[in-house]
Amino acid sequence: MTRTTTLIALAAAALLSACATTPAPAPLADTLARDPQLSTFNRLAAQSGLTEELRAAGPMTVFVPSDEAFKAVPAKTMEALAADRAQLKAVLSNHVIDGRVAAADVKAGTAKSRQGSNLALAKAGSFVTVDEAVVQQADIVATNGVAHVVDRVLIPAKK
């Protein structure tokens, strides 16, 4: 092989291996399930029945709490949610809004969650917040929407 042929073969192999490791586009439920820092959310979504909604046609935006965010929730609150599937689903649905909202598209204002609460959205430079939570990882793209990893669990006010 000539030097040029070898370089072309190496470049082609690198390109093919990069394509092989890029996951195929999938719905939000499956896209989020691939991320180990979201294991608590994924487990609770399955337990509450939200997983199927996150596979449904969108578009939707999910502000998904990281595992660290769930660790900050008092143990008593987590136990109560685990015991009440409807309440658990309400809390998780409070993190979902209709429509695809990329971080760059966030405008100051409110958005209605699927749970029914108004979530305050804001943006300052590249920082995006939803209520008191800060987006840590933005724009996780899925076939039926987009997700943003946040640092807090958004527990709706009791009605």
C-alpha cells in the first residue's frame, strides 16, 4: 500500500467506527435510558407509567433531574412518592412540557407542564433555568422531542 492509500484507509475506518458508536435516533424514553446519570428518573418513570408517554409522538421537552438531583430530595418524600404511583407520575409529569424547546429557543416566561403547573423558564447567556433548577446538560435530542438535564427535582405545589 502506498502512504496515501494507507491514510485513506485509516480515515475511512475512523469514520466508520464513529458512525457505529453513534446511537440511532430514538424516542425520549429510550434516549434517556442510555444515560447512566439518569437511572433514578428512568426507574421512576417506568414505575409510574410515564415511560410509555415518553415514547409517544411529540414533540415534547423534558427537564430531567439527574441522579444527584434525586439524592437531594428528602428520603421521606421519596418514600411517599414510591408508595403513591399517581403522585409519582404527577411529580415526573411536572418535568414535561409540550413542544420542542431547545436551549437556544428558551425565552423568559412560563410554560405549562403536563402535570398542570406553570414552570418559570429563563435564560441568561448560555445558562437556562426552569423554576429553581439549572440546566446542566442541554439539548439531548430524540425523535419525539428534546431533554435537558437539571440539578433539581421540580415538585409541584400541593393544590
